[in-house]
Amino acid sequence: MIWLAGVLALAFAGWAARVNWARSVAPRLPPALPEPPRTTVLLPVRDEEDNVADCVASLLAQTAEPTVLVIDDGSSDGTRAIAVGMATNTDRLRVESARPLAPGWRGKLNALDGALEHVRDPWILFTDADTRHAPELLARAHAAAALWRLDAVSIAGAQEARSAGEQWLIPAVFAVLDSALGDWGATARGDGPAIANGQFILLRRDALQASGGLAAIRQPAIDDVALAQNLRRHGFRTGFVRAPDLLRVRMYSGFAAAITGWRRNLGGIYGERPFHAAGRVALLAAPAAILLAAAIAGRWPEFWIVWAGCAAASAAVRIGSGDSAWWGLTAPLDATLLAGVLGLGVSDFRHGKLVRWKGREMPVGPGSPGGTQGSTASDASNTAR
């Protein structure tokens, strides 16, 4: 039993080491282009008064000097007033209202599709209000598109986890997603699976139009990956690049929001693959089950060996994602919590409706991508508003 416990502990630590090694060798964005192509940023917002000012400020500070279009999707707080106030100080910022929600559309895509009618620049950036962009990010994303001949570039940024609830769940989510990604190099260059992250998708306007526009992906639960997959089907090249030093995101504030958000996201990611999801739930729940069995049997040496392996693995992946290693001491609470959230999300999907988000129903549409989405660092973000 001691030897078995040691093997399990080494297995956990080895998995964490593999995740961190893949992160460390991921290609970085190339240096910024001196004269990036003209770009319009489309920022859909709905009740984002705590985020919109900082996000817009970071977009206006881009060295690429994009035009920023804020699309207010029926906010009931001060979001619109904040954005309008900022627009009085620059001609590069406009604020418009989203069109009425069209039948068969999800809120975020509906807002973006209506705003596309006003875009004339050759490049478009889709982003979210919870993002903060380093000044050279857009120009360097354009450089990646030029270097690797990409029609779309998506970015995996740093995911902030501040509260205890966020710390228990979010680093574990991204460790699991990163572990399934495969070769970050191939994915960045457009030779890997079609992956995208709705927090930052830079793409050519004519490629989007030629692939059927956003209407072609208005139903899938995970629209960012659906967009990348649809572009690939039409012969366009998409890349997904890790840049935690240039893009920071706090997707959810607090434990309840993190649980709800990731229940929705993971349901959309794994819902069409219930047996695959069941395997992941079993693996995530296994450490807690082993520790419980060891405690009941009074096998305390084995208990502490397995716990040490879990804690080391949790601490290591947290260091790799820029989080505090001390939270690893609470392992395997993080893996167990993730197993529960994943199970609930898949159950929601199988019953035809994901958990509500910002007051809107989230029915499951046909064609929800499952296979590739489960392998990214941050592609499950803000699936629909």
C-alpha cells in the first residue's frame, strides 16, 4: 500500500510538471508590427459597470490605435453612462445599443452581429469587458497573424482568482484544460486543433464574411470555438497563442459566480461527450475518494503520501498559472469541486438547457462543439450573454 500511495503521488506530481512544461515552452507573440492594419474593436456589454471603464481604457491605450465600439446590450446599471462619458473625450470610441434579440440568437452574438454592419476596417477584434489589455497586445497579435499567415488570432491570457472560492476552482479548471491542449506551438501556428477564446479574437473581416458570418455559429453553446471551427471548415487559418503577460481577465467575482459560470461553460464544453465527461469526473474525484478510504482504514502513512502528491500537483499548476502555491495545501478540494461542477454542467446540457446567465435562458443549440474545446486554457470564457 505504501508503494501504491507513492506511485499515485508521483503520478499527480508528474501530471502537474507536464502541464507547467507545456506552458513554459508555448510560443510567445512576436514583436509588434510598426504599422498594424486598421482594426475595430467590438465590445458587447451587459451590466458591466464594474468593468467597462478599465477595459475601454486599456483598449484606447493600444499602440495599434483601434476604433472601439461599445455595444450596450440592455444594461440596467451604469454601464452605458460610463461608456458614453468616456466617448466624449475621444473620437476613437463610440457607444451603440444592441439590436433587439433576434429569434434563435444568443445575446452576445446578436449584439456583435448587429454591430458588424457598422464596421469597415479590414480587421475586427472581439473582446469582453472583464479583460485588461497591455498596450502592445493588439499590435503583437497582428504580428502573429502576419508571421504565421493566420486569418484569426486568439489569445489565452492570465486568469485572475482573488477570493477563496475562485482560488479553489479556477486554477484547477485551467490546469485540466491546459493538460488536454497538446502542442501549444502547433496551436499557435494554426497547425493544431481549431481553438479560440472569446476574450480576445482578432480576425479578418472578409474571412468572417466568407465563412457565413456570425449567423453560421449562432446556435452552439460555445460560440468562440464554433467560430474557429467554422473558419477552418472554409479554409481559413486560426491560431491560439498563450500570452498571460499581455492579457489579464477576471472572469467571475466570487465563489457563487465562479460556480455558476463554470457550470455553464463546462456543460457547453463536455455536454455532447457524456462518457468522456464521466471519465474526467472520476479522475478528478479519485484523490478525495482514495484519501477517504485511507482515513477510514486508518492507513495514515498512505493518506499523507497521497495528500502530499495532490498538494504538490495543485501548488505546481498554480505557480504555472501565476496563482499562489499556498492554496495547494487545500488539495484535493479543488479537484473535487471541479468534478462536481463539471458533472452538474453536463447534466444541464443533457437536459437541454445550461444554467441561466445575466437573466437570460441558455438553451442548448445544435452543433455545440465538444472535442477541441475541452483542450484549451481559456476558450470557455463567457460563452453567451
